[in-house]
Amino acid sequence: MADAHEDAADHLNKHFGNVDWTRLKLGSLATPATSPTESVRSALVQAALSYLTQDIALAAGASPQEVNVFTLTQALAADLGEGTFDGNDGNTMIPGGLQVGVCGPVEGCVVPGGGCVVGACRPFCDLYAGTPRALLASAMAKVSSLPINQTGLGTADILAVARSINDNVDEDLFASCIENLDRSPPSLAWETPTPTEGTYVRGAVTLRVRAYDDTDTNPMVMFDGYADTDASNPTAQATIDTSSLTDGPLVVVATATDMANNKKTEQRSVVVDNTAPTLTIASTGYFVDGTTWWTASATPTLTGTLTDVAPATIKAVIGGVDYPGTISGATWSVVLPAGAIKSTGDQVTLVASDVAGNTGQKLQMLRYDGAPPVLDFLASTVRTETEVLGDSNFRNNPSLPDLDEAPIHVHTGNVIDLVATGACPSITKFAYLLGSNYTGNPILYHLTAGDDGVGINATGSQYRVGRRDPATGVTQWVLDWTSVGAGTPISSTVTGHDITFSSNVIPGLATNEGIYDVAFRATDRLGRPSAPQVRCFDLKLRAAPLRFATIARPMLGFVPGAAKGHSYALNGSTATNGLSLAPGAPYDAIATRLLNANATGASLLDMPVTNGTTSTVYLTVAVTKPTTINVSQKFERLNVYSTPTAVAAYTCSPSNQPCDSATTGAGPTYLTGMNAANNVAGLLKFPVRVFQVDNNTGALGAEIPCLTPCTDADPSFRFALPPRSSFGSSPPKRFLVMTMVGQVQQLWPSDATHPDSAPYVDTTLDGIRITGKISAGYKGCSNTFQVGTTWRCDQQQTVTPYRLLTEVKFVANDVTSSSYATAPTATLLPIQGATGQAPLFTWLSNEGTRP
């Protein structure tokens, strides 16, 4: 029995590390050793049992209380107690064999054919001949590389002990084949400079991998399809030129093989990207001047788009200084700090890089303009048009009536500088000369627009014009910002502008007086305006000039002064050129002119006026009435008898009386002396009337109506004198302005004895021209005879009573004068242009014959 025990111990001692387990004091792996002594070997066996137990517990999902070294050695003892190490089931996987813990079957495992495969597809929990042999040896081989091993012994020393356990063919212990000691494949680790998983790569890419194995100290590793440039077996290195590959995923496979022919495959996936990023730069916010972009921002922002599968960075490089930007999706931006871009310009290099290291770039020249344009005024002079136009200032072309009488302007007024600061300079202008068809003496501003950076916008210089409300002083802008045109280059940075004011452009310029505000501004090519420059002027308007002078061609002449030469003249120089009672007088219309309630009046003072312009002129005539006027008249009451006419005899009624005689209807005959009325001036009206004069005949034509409201008793009268149609194709318009005396009741043919009142007529009675009143005629018998006691009549005649003025006298003991002022509109205050005066006179006219 003792021999049998000793024999069994000898077999077991030899298998488990060739250690006498009956007497040995256990060693420690924490103590350095120079060789695997018996105590070291015992420690290795103990460590191997411990790690094998851990592997079984992990596979079973069991706790240390369930699976530990004790439970394992207990199971191994039970196994050996039945003969050999075979799991007590003949190394099969039939249920009922020895188990340490509970492991599920190995799913999907296929037992390879041939060789010793009893351990193939077998769970760790299922004991079999390989458990104390191959599995235990494998666990011991791991110890060499674990921290627990502090002995300093290498893998070869420990592996020799492990192989002695694995390769034991003791038939008393084992009845099965010997399995491979190493059932675990190598592990692989990627080393520098290998790109990380998913990295974007470009150009030549180097990958390096190292194989590790728990039993094989020199496992072999290589890349699939790529040459290994590293001669060492545990590592492989390959350099791949991706420039010839299509951009996209690249999978590199490494395979490690240990000496037991266990294999392990690892792959590293990267993305090939040899395409550089594509950049665009947006010019938004910049003025593009050829290849140069201008900015008004001290800290400009560059933006654009970026096309790349994996963009990484964007930066602007200026003078060797990097200014990083940001990328958002497919767009990018770089904000440049103040001072990065100078006014002289800087070349900006935009550099975009992607994850793979590809770079793309764009160049752009930028220039900074930090100052807006500047406006400066030059002397801007205009002459105020207060000059008086004499006869020499009107064209004298009687043979060319379409050119005749046009004003000739020679501006001699004071020089006014429109750009003077302070109070608004006052200027007087002929309204009709403010149109664009007249270029002499314009309201003109001279100014310059300068910009020493990007330059002036050729169409960006503007002006606007406003008129101040006289009541509130608030400027109403009548012309909004308007281009002044391209101007004239003065230098490379300065442009000159001449801005002429025209009524064709500025509403109301020729019709509204007052203070005008003018604002100017220039814009550079960046769209940046200058500070506005404002000036003002106080505008006074004059009407187009009228010629107050003799009308001598080609018709009868009219001259300024006492009225004569027409049917309205009261006191002509002779009996034939004024109102007259004289027989055959051409202007025997005293009733029409002076006596009736609607009397047209008789002119005391004439003023010939010519409008040679194409503008309507508003003429105001203010009358200074005479203070003393005496009048007197003589009249007669008479009858006119017709020639008797024979009639068939008829019996008078009553028949016993003579028939009514024609003289029965006659009025009383009455001849007066002079009926005088002293100083009737205060009772009279002095209206003004204007008549157009025919250019060809000199005849008085249409009357120009007085502008309402207007009555004969007014002290002044306003008229709109129409213009010629056009200069050069129509003659001027001529007018005769008459200051008149209206109705003079004191000249009625009436007195206290024989009172009477208007209306009166200028008519012909019995072939004689009279001024007076004709009563209804009466027809009666002019020859009565008696036949017996009966009275009969055989002849009749008509008698017509009448009264007539036989003498009139009008004595002006004081002058009559008028002033003539013009304005360009009906509402503007007129400016005096001329005066006229009728001297003291006596108008006396007698009726020389009677009907």
C-alpha cells in the first residue's frame, strides 16, 4: 500500500512541476530568482491553478465561493480517483461528467477534423484530460507576462515548466492525446505612426502594428496586400501611397500568427482624402475695384464657402501673421482685427485645411478706407438782378417782328457769394430767367468732392433743395436728393461740380420767394456719404421785363402821358383825337364813356406796354387821383319836326273842334347857361383799363380783364399780361394801359329847372350827331280846315322832343399819376417798373349844330 501511494505521488509530483508536494515549502513569485527552482516551480503551479480557476469562474459566471482553487483541485481529485484524468466521462461532453461551475454550450462552434481535438468546442467548466494539462499549462504561460511575476524569469524559463505539464504522456494519469499547449491567438496593437480609426489620410501613410502572445515570444505579423518594411517578427510596418487611390474608405488588415499557428486578424479603417479644399470668397460688403476689394470697416469680415468632405481650419494670412477663422457647415468667416488691413492695401491669403492635411487657398487684395468723402465749396458768385432795363435793352427789329422787343439782359447788379456762411445771402432774379433755356448769370454753386481712398462715386454726388415755411421756419424739401452728375476730375482724388439751379428741376423756384436751403453730399464708391453741407439764400423774384415806352411801329403811335389818339382819350390834342361834341368828331361817345352808370370811362393817362417775353407778367397799376376837378355843362331842350305829309282828309274828334296839332306833343324849348360843379374829384372814380393793341393796325383790341376782386373805385388794379407765343416765331404782345375817369354825373344834360338822369345816348337825330336823350315823338295834324261845322285834317307831321349837351368842360387842376409794378405771379408783391403822369388840362367841347 505504501509502495502504491509513493508511486502515485511520484506520478503527480512529476506532472505538477516536478515538485515533491509531500514535503515542499511553497515558494513565492515575488522573490527574484535566477532559474526555475523547485520552490519557484511550485509557486508557478499554484499561480496557474489560480488563473485557471478565474478563467473557469468567468466562463461560468460564478462567484469565488462557487469556483475557486479548492473546488477545482477537489474536482480533479475526484476525476483521478476514477482512474485517469478524463472528467469521469471518457473525455466526452455527455452530460454527467465532472463540472466546476455551470457553463453553457459553446454556441456555433464546429469541431475541426483531424488531430487531437478533445478540447475543441468544450466549455471551461467541463473537466477533461486537458484541464490539468493543456489548460493548466496555458494558464502558467500567461504568468510570465503578468505583474505577479517578480522573479525576473523570462517567458522561456516559465514556458519550459508549462510545456513539461502540457506534454506529459504519463499513461497512469492520461489516456488521451496531447493537445496544443497554446490555444489562445496572439493580440495586436497599433503603434505610432498608425492613424487612429476613421482618420482622414493623404499622400504616403505609414501603419505599424505589433503582435503579442502569451506563449510565443516572437509571433509573426504582416499586412494583407502590403509589404512589411520592418524585419522584426513581432512588428510589421507598411507605407501606403494613397495618391494613386480613389478618395474614400481604405481598410488595412493585419494578421498575427503564433508558433501554435493561432491567428488573430485586426483591421484599421481610414479615409483617403487627397483632394484639397475648394474656397470661394464673397465680395458682400466690399467694393470690388478690379482685383482689389475696398472696405470701410476697420475690422472687416471675410466670408465665403468651403467645399471639402472633412474641413478642419480656415485662416487668413497677412504679412506672415495668421488670423484664424471659423467654419460652419459649408461656410466660413474670418474677422480681421483693426490694423490688419492698411489703406495702402494688403494681400490676404485665405488658407483652408482639412482633416487629412490638404490645403487650399485664395488670394485677395484688400484696402481699407476709413474716412468718408469730403465736400469743399469754391466761390459761387451770382449778380443780383436789380438792374433797370432801358430802351437799349430791348431788341429793335421792326422788320423782323418775331424777334422784335425781346429783352437783352446785361447783369450789372451786386456780386453775391452764395457759399457765404451766416445770414442767408439775398439775391433778386428775373423769374423767367431761372429756366434751363437761359444760361446767363445762373444760381450756381461750385464745389469739390474729394476722397483719398476708394474714390468718389461718379453718380453719387447729390443735392436737395428746400423752401422754408415763412410762418414756421420749417424747411419743406421741394426737391429730394438729386444727382449732380459725374462732374469734372480735378485730380486723381478730387472731382469738381457745378450745380445750376433751374425752375425746370426745382418746383416753385420761379414762383415762390423766400429762403431756400440747399444741402449737398457726396458718396464714395463704398456707398458712404459725406457729412452734408448746407447753404441758403433769400430769393426775391422779378417779373419778366415789360417795355414801358412809345409804341411807334408799325401802327399809329401811342406815347406815355396824356391820353390821345384813340376813342377812349378824354382830352386829345385836337378835336379829332379825343372825345368831342364837335360835328364830325370821330370819338363822339361821351354818353358811353362818361354819362351812364355803366360808363366805360375816358382815359386821362396812357402807358404803352410791350411784353416781348414768353412769360405772363402780372401788372399792378396804382392810381394817384387828382385832388381838384371842376366840371360844367350846357344843354338845350328842343323839338324836331318832320316834314308835313298829306293824308286823306279825316274828321277831327270831336268834330266841332280843330284836330290835335303836332305841336301839342312838343316839349318846352330850353337853353341853359353853363351849369358849373366845382371840385368833384372826391365824387369820381378813376378805373384802369388795359387793351391789347393790334401789331399790324394799331387798333385797340380785346380788353384785358382786371383780376378779381376789382371795382372802379379801387386805388390799384392788377392784370395778367399774356406773353408772345414763342420767341422767333411770333410777334410781341402790345398793350395800352389807360388811367381813366369813370362816370361824371355832373355832366348830365340836367339842372334844377329841367332835372333828368341817365341813361343817355350818343346817337344821330335828323341827320345830326348828338349826345343826350330823345323823348317819344308825337304825330299830329299840321293842316286843319272846317267844312260847315265839322273840322277836318288833310296833312300830318311828327314832333320829337329831345335834350342835348351843347357844351362840356372838364378842368383838371391837379395831375393824375399812376405807378406801374410787375410780378411774376398773381400773389407775389410787385416791383415798380415805371410811372406816368397826366398834366393839368382843360377839356372843352361844343356842339356846333342842332337837329
